[in-house]
Amino acid sequence: MNIFVSDSGNLDRRKWCIDHNVGSLMSPEYGTLSNVAGVVLMVDNGAYGAWSRGAVWNESAFYRFVDRAAGSLADLVGVVCSDIVCGGLSSLIHSGEHIKNLSDFPVYLAVQPGIMPSDVVTHLKKYPDYAGLFVGGGDNVSWKWRMLSSWVDLAHKRNLKCHVGRVGNVRGYMAAAACGVDSVDGSNLMRNDRLGEIERYRRMQEQQKNLIN
């Protein structure tokens, strides 16, 4: 399972991430695209940040940032399509209106409360060019974990990746890995200088493999 952390622009911590095969998550509102050689990058659309502040999402800033990321020295592996946080089916319609603007990139579709797997199946038939699903959910943590296995199953049956947002501790890493998630992201470890938690998780995973073998 690949791990991404929100990138604060701290170059020492960024170097640690590069050296330890940890990706960076950036959005127009945080992270800097200078000195990004070697960075494995996923771009968040910034909708959650705007929603949590009660602000209006800045569409033009998002697209400018994606273009800059594509032209940088980072390895751009994913872009989260524009969504409406906790918007249910309206979010799917909104994402469908925006995916055409991101055809040159590996795009992730955000899923959240009010959206069922059957809704996503219908959406994917109309818009088949997604690279993965991004499990969001705003602050509804119970929904995210209750539905996670269903989203993983749906993604993998269609050869898509499944990424989960706002996972930033060993317990969350273990739970996500147990569901078969491909990647996760969180801000906690970078923000609080606790990147060593990732090494702890990886040691625990290695120990589990050794026990099985």
C-alpha cells in the first residue's frame, strides 16, 4: 500500500519522504512545486479544505495548479477530480462535468456519503476514463470505514485503484491495508513531524508477513 502525506513544503521532511518511498499530496492551498525532483505527487482538488473553512472552492486555482504540477519535475500519479464534499449524487454530476478537463492525467473520482456503488457503476459507464476512486466523506469517518471494502471491490473489479483520504496513523494504515486499499493520504504525520509512524507501520506489516510465511 502506498502512503502519501500532505506536503507542507518543509524540504527536510520532503527529502525523508523521497528517501523512504512516501508520496506527497498537494493542492492549490498547500504544498509548493519548487524543489520537487523525485517527489511522487498526487494533486488534491482542494474542495475539502474550502468546505471545512466555509469558503467557495476556487476552480481556476485548481486547474492552474494541475498544469504547474504536470510541468514540474515531480512524478504526477493522480489528480482528484473536482467534487462537492458531502454532495451525494450532485457530486457525481459535478465530477462528470469536470473530468473532460483532466483527460491528460490519471484522474480519481471522489466518492462520499449519498453515493452508492451502483451509482458509481452507472457513472463509470458514461465516463470510463478514471484511473481510480478516492474515498472521501468529509468528516463522516464511520461511513468511510463502513463502506471501504465495497469501494475497493468495485474499483478492483474495473481495474481501478482505490485511494482513501485522511488516514494518518498506524491504526488507520493497518485497517486500510486489510481492506486491500492501494494508497492512502493524511496530513497528521507531516504536520506534527511524526513520519516515523510510517516506518513503524511497515515493520508491523513485515512482521505479519513473516508470521504467515
